[in-house]
Amino acid sequence: MYLQSCCRFSPLLALWLVAILMLSVSSAQAAAMLPLEKAVAEALSANPSLAAIEARARALAEIPDQAESLPDPRLSVNMLNLPLDSLSFTQEGMTQVQVGITQALPYPGKLALRAQAASQEARAAESDLEERRLQLVRDVKTVWWNLLYLDRALEVIARNQVLLAQFVNVAETRYTVGRGLQQDILLAQLELSRLSDNEIRVQNVRENEAVRLNVLMDRPAARSIQLPATVDEALLTPANVAVLQQRAVIARPSLAAQSERMGAARSRVELAKEAYAPDFNVGAVYGLRRGNNPDGSSRADFGSILFSMNLPVYTGSKQDRAVDQRNAEWMQKKYQLHDQRNQVASQVQQAMTDYRRASEQAQLFQQDIIPQAYQTVDAMLAGYQVGKVDFLNLVRAQTTLYNYETQYWKALSAANQAMARLVAAVGEETIYE
């Protein structure tokens, strides 16, 4: 009875196991999928070049406190007037062991200017880190969308291979019944071979792009990458280019970094001017003596106060030249900032132009050209089956449709890549109207 019950329910059990297996497979495939957001997040958390810049920013952030601190005091131990004939500490009255401490004191304001320049360099490094993040996100999005285009191109090739194979069957059928030509079969087979050649070429490019994306995410170069089967094909409208250029002046980290470096250069100009003022050294020395005076009393210990300062007397060849040097460096940073602002404005303009062109092309292909091409192929196929359309024109119509579908995905990919460049050029995500 137990065996009969097991046998009776075994089909249900098998179906249940198959369902569990299918769910497991689909879950594994979903986990292996690489959406754009996941690729960006993984690159931001694992990219080694970004980590290197982040480490540099942390290192520079530790400098301002060091620059503002006084130099370490100096401890000295001296033996004065030690007689060489006896090496006795009690023979001569002036023999003593001195213990002293001295402290260098830069002219007031110098340390603050050094710390200010170091703080500005540290803030510039933080902006460099943000700029690198923007560039990394842009690079990941560019490669990811290129991979998506290549995947869709491979799908279009596979779909057209199936359709051309059907054309071959139709041509063979018509040839068998004496209503077709052998050259039609050969032409369809030639087009199939061309599609196979395109498939090999596109697959090779895809493998190279997958390597690029793996490197950006710090993955093994040969790791397989699977993109989602569907993506959001909507293309949003960005704000006016003049508005985005104004936003970029404020939001772009590279401009902020260069502005901080210009500020640091200005602080070094002020520091060079402070070099005309002297620095000081102050100290105290305690002299320990041993032995007795001639009257039998113990020898008293000595105390000394030290003070010294440097004399900036060679200003013509040192301080003057240093001020000129720092002024020239400040002017260099100023011109570099102006040049970078021009470059950022150019990057925003170019990315906007590329986005408009690609988005208009994608909409044209999606809404007009491809639907018309489908209708043309359907009409020609129907006409060919009744002998009213030449087979060559049918194949050309299908090839044209294949080219249009591929161009649509290329235009959509180019539009999203241009949008990624536009976001990186502006320096913020909120670039839409």
C-alpha cells in the first residue's frame, strides 16, 4: 500500500522538484544579472584607482595640523671647560655640565599660512576624489551601454538568421516546384554567411568590452557578464545647455579642486612675503657645577637664557626671488582655472549636442523607420510567395530592417552614453528640466 501511494504521488513530486529546480535556476540567473546600478555601485566600492586617490586625499588631510605645529624643541647636554689633564669635574671652577632646551619660534602668522595652504591642498584632493568618482561612473555607464548595444545586435543577428533560414526554405520550395531560381537559394545562403561573419565580429567586440567593465569593477578579466533582458528605453529631456554650464561652474569637482589650488598658491605668496620677517630661537640652560670654592663653600650652579634670530639680509637674491616665484605659480593656477572652466563648458556643450542627435535618431528609428521597414518586409514576403516580388528585393528589405534595428540600439546606447558624459561634465545628477 505504501509503495502504491508513493507511485501514485511520484508525478506530483516530480513536477514539484522540477518547479523548485526552475526557480533555483531563475534565481541564480537573476543574481548573475548585472544591472547598470549594480555595476556602478560595484565599481565605486572596488575600483583600485579610486581607492588610490582616496588614500591620497586621506594622507593630505593629515598635513594641516602638522604644518601648524611648532617645530620640536631641542634638548642639549653639554660639558664645558673640562680639564684634559685630569678630566675632573671638580678641579676648575668653570667646569660644568649643562642641560638646556631651545624652541624655534617662527614669526607670527607663518604657521597659520602654512596650515592654510595645506588645508586648501587637502580640500583640492577631496575634490579630485569626487571628480574621479564622476569619471568612473561615466566610464562604467559608457561600457555598460555599449555592452547592451552589442547584446541587442547579437539578438537581432540571431533573429535575422532564423528569418533568412525561413527564406531559404521558401526559396527551396519554390525551386522544387519549378517556380523559383537556384540563385535565390544561393543568395539567401550568402546573406546567412554574412550574418555569421557579423556575429563573430560583434561577439569579439563584446568580449573586449566585458573585459573593460570587469577591470573597472575590479573583477577577474575573463569573468562572464550578463546584462538584463529588458531596459528602460525612455530618454529624458535635460535642462538648457546654458543652465547646465552655470551649474557646472558650481558643481564640477575639478573646478573646485583647481580653485582650492589657486587659493593655496595665494597663501604661499603671502607666506613668501612673511619670509622678510625673522624667525626666533629661545631657550634656557642649567649649568651644574661640582666641587668647592677656595673659601670652602660649594660652587653655585649657573642658569642661562638664550635668544637668537636669523637676519634676512640677502633679500635681493632670496626673499624677493621667492615672492616672484610664488606670484608666478599663483598666476599659473589662475590661468589653469580659467582654461578648465572653458573646457568644462565645452564638455557640457559637446555632450548635449551628442545626446540630442542620438536621442532624435533613436526616436526616429523606433517610431517611424523600423515600423515601416517591418511593413515593407511583410509586404515583400507576401508578394514573393505569389511571384510578384523579386527574391533579391526581399532579401534587401530584410537586410535593411536588420540594419535599422541595429542602428536603433546603437543610437539608444549613444544617447545614454552622451547622458553619462553630460552628468560627469556638469558634476551632478539633477540635470533634467
